[in-house]
Amino acid sequence: MDKRVYMVGGLAIFVIVVLTQTPLVATLFSFFIMGMIPGTDLAVPFWVMLILYPLLFVTTLYWISNQRFFIGEMEQPARPVMKTKPAKKKSRTSVARKRAAPKRRTRTAT
């Protein structure tokens, strides 16, 4: 089997064990919902949480969509450069012929 399969499987088992054997999920929910800092008697004020929630949401959204912050768009992948043929230079004779050509007369109404 591929090493990647073992890595993903081992990580999944580790995450399941941590989530079921420790109060990690309950601690995270108590912090995000009520602002309680685990292991202390402190709580984050509601106005700080109201500022942090949108910032975390926007940061996560930009991280998932691979966008830069505030400036520009996603970088486009490099495209292979097509080799073009050099433009042909006009010969001196073709330029001289155009100059030497007589002007046509236009009809005038009489």
C-alpha cells in the first residue's frame, strides 16, 4: 500500500482516540460559545468574541479558497510560451514602389 494511505489512516485513528478519550470537544465548544478559558476562572468578554468571530470566519474562508488577503487575485499557473516566427521585414523595393505609384485622379462634378 501507499505510504499516504497509512498516514491518513493513522491520523484518523489518532483523531478519533483523542476526541473520544479527552474532553477536547467540550472544551472547544465552551470556549467558542461562552468564551470560557479552560482551566481558569477567566472568560473572554462578549464584545471581543463578536470581533473575533468574523475575523476567524474571513480568515478561514480565504485560507480555504487560496486567496490573498486584500490584494489581487489568485496567481494563474504559468502557461508555456509559444514560440513565434519573427516578422518579415519589408524589402526596400516594395516600399519604393508604393511611393512611386502615381496618384489617381478623382472626378469632379462640372
